[in-house]
Amino acid sequence: MKKTVIITGASGGIGSAIADAFALSGHNVVIGYNSSSEKAEALEAKLSGRGCCVARFKADVSCSAQAQSLIDFTKETFGGKYILVNNAGIAQQKLFTDITDGDFDTMMSANVKSVFNCSRAVLPLMIHDKWGRIINISSMWGVCGASCEVHYSASKAAVIGLTKALAKEVGPSGITVNCVAPGLIDTPMNKNLDKDTVSALCEETPVGRIGTPEDVARAVLFLADENSSFITGQTLGVDGGFI
Ligand code: NAP
């Protein structure tokens, strides 16, 4: 049976590559987006132009009602078994002592509450099917910590903790829950990083380059595969050996 994948943040750099990879491999694809309507429309047009089954839905997934609407839309639009890729997220570089209450709450809402909201909304469908895949996009900074990105690092570490615990709870229902932890990836999220910072990170990376969105998409596709059913609660680094 054809499976349906819901990708949050599919209007962004990594999310659009994930959508592309799943569409090419024959899945129904729901493009989740929030403010980037034009990018989401262009991606939908590109994928449907190739004959892929694709739909898009606008939702701020940090809001539980909107996350629920995204899942309801998916259920009404496509049947099949479900794969959820919790990819939506934000980043911010600031000295720890400059982080405001608002910065911290916004980071946690976009990066952690969103994962909670979408996973909680989709799980009844997966439990009914006795099959499901949840793949959360964390970050290598959630594993090793980044200076001047303490709230980002904390949010991504929380995603890893959520993943490990949820994997234990839903494993008996045939559902796996895993994380991908990318290193530095060439996307709009990093447009504020200066050249020297990017070069320094490349030098520290054993494979000597920054990653591509496609590097991450291939890892997500692997974890979603039928044959990955004995892998759960794991964090797969896609970081060129940085950690
Ligand atoms: P990006 O190009 O900036 O894309 C971010 C995406 O998240 C956009 O599609 C954005 O949607 C969506 N988003 C943000 N807040 C949202 C919300 N409240 N509700 C719904 N959608 C929301 O960034 P990216 O590099 O592709 O990042 C994707 C994921 O990978 C993030 O979780 C990020 O933390 C993680 N990651 C990235 C890197 C990297 O180096 N790029 C490294 C490690 C981990 P709209 O634009 O439509 O609002």
C-alpha cells in the first residue's frame, strides 16, 4: 500500500529535499508550511508536474490546533499508512545572557512543542494501523552543544529525549521513532553565518565540506523504510563526522 508522508517545514531547505525524495520514491506527500506560501506552491507544482501525489497545508505547528488540522487534512486527502517527519524549526544566534524570555519560549514552541503537537495528533492513526514512522530532525548541536546557541541546542536535545521516550512507549504498536541530527547544512537557515564561521566549521568536519539537504533526506528515507523496523529511539548523525 502506498504510504503517506507528512513533512513539516517542507517549504524550507531540508524539508523540500525530504519532500522531493519521498515523492520520487512513490509516497503521497503532504507539504507542511507556515509563512512561505510561494515556496510551498512552487514545490507542489514541481512534484505534481512529475506525476507525484502531493498536497500542501499551511499550519503553524507550534499551535496544537493547527497541528491537529494538518493531520486531519492529511487523513481526508490521502489514505495509507503514515510517516511523520517533524522537520519545522527555527535557529537563533545570541549570547546566553542576551536571550530573552520571549526568545526562549519561541524557540521551544517552534522546535519542541511542534514535535509534541504533530506526534500526538498523528499517533491515533498510526496506532490504529499498527504501523508508523516518526522521524524528528534534531541537530548535532543538540548532541554536543553550541556556544551562542544555548536555547537552540537545548531545544534540539529535548527532541532527542522526546524521541527516546516515545520510541519506548509506541514500539509495541509497530511504530518507530528516530532522530536525524544534521551537522551544518547549506540552507537558508544558515544565511546569517559569516564566511569565516562556515570555513572554520568545514575545517573541523572530517569530510571537509558542509552537508546538503539531500544528505539529510537520504537518512530520513532510510529510517522510514519498511526494512528499518528494528531501529528505534536512535539519533542518526548526518554531520560528516563532526561529532
Ligand atoms: P529553513 O530552510 O529555514 O526551513 C525551516 C522550515 O521550518 C521552514 O519551512 C519554515 O516554514 C518551517 N517552520 C519554522 N517554524 C514553523 C512553525 N512554527 N510552523 C510551521 N513551520 C515552521 O531551515 P532548514 O535548514 O531547512 O531546517 C530544517 C530543520 O533542520 C530545522 O528543524 C533545523 O533546526 C534542522 N537543522 C538544520 C541544520 C542546518 O544547518 N540547516 C542543521 C541541523 C538541524 P515557513 O518558511 O513556511 O514559515
